Amino acid sequence: MVEITNRHASRRAEDHLNRVIPAFKISEGATVKLTSAMLWWNLQIELDPNLKGKGFAGHIMGASSAVKPTTLHNRTVREILSYIVLNSQAEGWTVAGPPECLGLTPYCGLWYMIEGEPADPSYKLVLQNIRKNL
């Protein structure tokens, strides 16, 4: 893994990526997209413990590769994202959004998983925005 940082990144985003998740379970058959969404939810619970015991629902569209199942203990969000990449067919992960907005999840997002050649034309726009914010 190679980590490239932006000296203009927000401290709030950096705090989120360095936040420790006490226990993060990746179930058999979980995809990169699902695992990323579950990590986001676990981060939300760490940031606001009042959310514990509540849930969220949604539909995760598009193809995504499977992640090797495991339970990670006391790992940072950054470490879990790296585990996802190293144990799936994902190519990497990157922060998303302009530096002044990062970490204000879910408004600007925090990370974006990079997987193969997507069929979705919005992928190109996402990568252009990421490059612009470096």
C-alpha cells in the first residue's frame, strides 16, 4: 500500500480516518461496497454512540468483489480500508471531496473505493474531482 496525503486535508477527516473501531466483522460473501458501507455506519456509531442499536437501510447498486471474511479488533478506519483492498479485488481507496469539506460525513463523504473498470459513467467524474482536490 502506498499512502499519499494532502497537506490541505481537514483535521476532522484525519481524525475520522484514525478513529479506532473496536470490532469490525466482515461476513462471508460481503462485497467491497457493502463492507465500505458497513464501515461508514460503524464510524457513525463511534462518532455518535446514540446511534448504537439503530440501523440503516439502503440498496447498494453495481457489481463488487467479495472481501475475505474476518473480524478485526481495535483497528483504525484507515487500517480497515486497507484490509478491504488487500483482501478483495479492489484496486485501492481514496478520500473523496474537497479538503475543506472532508470529514463532514455524509455530506461530502470521506472515502471512495476503487474497483476495476466500472460501467457507471459517473466514475470518470468522481476521479476527475478527486484529482482536482489533490
